Amino acid sequence: MLKNGPVSLAEIAAAVNKKESEHLSSFAASNEQAARMRPETDIHYRPPYALDRDRIFYSGAFRRYTGKTQVIYFVSLLDEQLTSRILHTLSVAQISSTIGRMLSLNTDLIEAIGFGHDLGHPPFGHDGERFLSDVSKKYGLGAFHHNIQSLRVVDKIAKKGQGLNLTFQTRDGILSHNGEVHNQALEPNPHKTEHDLQDYITEMESGHIVDIKPATLEGCVVRLTDTIAYIGQDIDDAIRIGLIKREQLPEAATSVLGTSNGEIIETLVNDVVETSYGKNYVAFSKEKSEALLQLKKFNYREIYKSPKLKINHERIERGFEILFDFYLRSLKEENTNSEIYTHFLGSKAERYLQETSPELKVRDFLAGMTDRYFSRMLQKIVIPQASDFSIVNE
């Protein structure tokens, strides 16, 4: 209880934090458990996970979500109501916070993980991820995975190469968010360490496909929500552009989940809350999980792998190869007029510059590009510009 008379900000923050903590489930991640990579001497009145969330929100990588593909290339040029990476990210954060609130979990942590989970996604969505992975292996970097790159962004690239110094719990949730894996239930692994994260990264980059469970229940909520957020939205977008018709949806799934994005979200959120309440895990019921898996298979077959969405597939793949080769040569030739210097490395801290190989610098640069910036740089390299020529007066 606050005293009468003038009250300091520290006292207000302590009282608010105490009140919020009293409402958390015994399974929730407490603010006291938060552990940063490096100790900080600055006094922060915001709870640790709220500070993580805000650091992510104000990062350059978060701003670039707006220009990145979710499923359909160049959505802002086609129809601004189609889903971009930013809309998906905000949907994940909002839906998972709703679930977390109903389960009395730490919504600050949920929002931080939700905001940060796709920061490492390259331009052109999962196609771009695959193309960048192929070219990465060609240059000896190993496989590229957006969840690993997301962790790299917050640890080593953001804040001019200094990193955001987030808590282990947020960083773990970002790395462990894999929404492509289908889970009926997810139980956290609270015994995870930094060593476990690095082992996972090493295995994945070496070409082995392994799974890793989040360390917190909040991380589990975000991981399940990743699917909830994209499954119906991608269907609505595909219908909007004429790729599929709603009557094509598998009846066995829609009879359980509904047919529109709103119905699907409502059904799945209610199901997760009812199935998970008071438990040390989050889960779909068996019926809803099976229907969701059917719908996910439909999406992969009719939307994500549709030839109609792959019109510029080969051009984009070749574009990653051209840009990677061009910027790597720029580094080796120390061409400081190149955009990799003027738009990226010129603002990076000395530690990043010293510890990062030329190949990795190029990959970090490409992974951070928006669709439009990627295309503009490719056009500049491939198509001769008037400024490239000089006229000699006779």
C-alpha cells in the first residue's frame, strides 16, 4: 500500500508490479526469474519482459516487418488489406496475449516473444528463407532458419550491432516459436540453459532438423498461437485474390473450426483456454487439433505450394544469388560506396564488425531487407543506370 503524500516512481512501480504478480498463475514466468545476457546498471521501472517488448518494438527490424511478405509477394502493391509480416506479428501478439490473460500468464513476456518471433524473416516469406538458406550453404554458412536469425537480430544485429540484451526467457521463446511444427500439446522445459539454445542452433545450421520446446508456458502459448494467427488469415487472403474458393475448404475441418478467419480464431482460442486452464501445458483438444492439422495440410497443398503464387519464383531465387555475390565482392574489394556499407555496416558497432565474417555480414544484410528494397537493389545491380555512363565532349 502506498504511503500518503508524495510518492516516488520507484514506489509506484513496485506497487504495480506486486499487484500484477499476485494475479499470475503458479505456472507463469515471474518477473523475478528474468535473466539478461549482460547485467545492467541502469534503473528500469518497467517489468523486465515489458522492457524486452519495448526494446523490440522500437528496433529497426520491427519497423521493417511492414515491407516483408507473409505469403503473397508485394502485398502493399496488390491490396493493402492483404496480410503482411507486420499484421501477422501483431495478430500473434494479440491472440497469444488473450490466451495468456485467461490462463493468468505473464502477458508482458508473451507480447515480447510475439513481437520478436519473426524479426529474422528475410524478404519474400518462406520462399525467401529457402533461397537464402541455399545460397548460405553455398558460401559455407550452413542452413539459414528465420527463428535462429530472429535470435541473432536481438542478440547481435539490433541497436547498431550491440544487441538488445533481452532476457533469456524472451530470447528462448523467439528461438523456440516454430509454428510449422504441429503440436496438440506443449509442455515447457524449465531446465533449459544457454547451452541448450546453442546446441539447437548448431544442429539446425548443420542440416539436421530438430525440435526444441520453449522454456516457459508463455513461449508455448506463442508457439501454438503462431498457427492460430496464420491458418485462417492465409485462407481469407487466398480467397480475396481468387487463388481458392471457400467451398473448397475440407468440410471435416470447417465443420469443427468454422470457415472464416474470425470463426477459426474464436474456436481455437476458446479451445486452448478450456483445455489448458490450470495445467502446466497448453493444448488443443484432440478434435480441434485434428481439424487444424487437416486445414494446415490443405493450406500447404492449395496455397503455399500453389504454382500461381510462384510466378516470380525463379527470378527471386536468382536474385538472392546475385545480391549475395555482389555484396560479398563489395566487401572484399572494400567498395565503401556500396549499400552494404552505406545502409548497413556504416552504423554497426566495432564489435560486430570485428567478430562477423564477410559472408555472415552479407547474409545479415540480405535477411534484413524488405521485399521492395531487395528488388530495388537487384534492379540497380542488373539494369544499367544513366549515372553509370559519362559523356565525353569532343
